[in-house]
Amino acid sequence: MSKLFALLALSLLFTAAQAQDATCTAAATEKKLAGAAKNSFLKKCEKDATAKCEAAATERKLAGAAKNSNVKKCIKDAVGETP
């Protein structure tokens, strides 16, 4: 039970830290990108977010469904997609 609580606490801290960073979509809008430049920027940003999220999940020793779910949410938050 304490491991679950610790995992939840770490997850909330990580989510709060992620929220402080600008999302990929917001950054593209701020840079006034459009068309191919925007698509290229978003693709690279998503790739970078994927690597960052995978590393964070590995650092927290997540595995299986917990890792997949966490990485998916992390990437979605980083890219700035709406639900």
C-alpha cells in the first residue's frame, strides 16, 4: 500500500512539473509556425517528449500497463492534445 501511495505522489509531482513546461502545440503557436514547419516542429517535439517520458517511467521503475498508461498520458500532456 505504501508503494502505491509513493507512486501516486511521484506521479502527481511529475505531472505538476510537466504542466509548467509549455506544450508543443502552445510553443508552435507562440512561434507562429504554420503548415510544414508546424508539422515538423510538432513531430520533433513529440519524439523528444516520448524519449523524456520513457526515461521518466524507467527511472520510476514502472512496468507493463502502468508504464504504458503513464507514458501515454505524459506524451499527451507534453504535446498539448485535447481529450
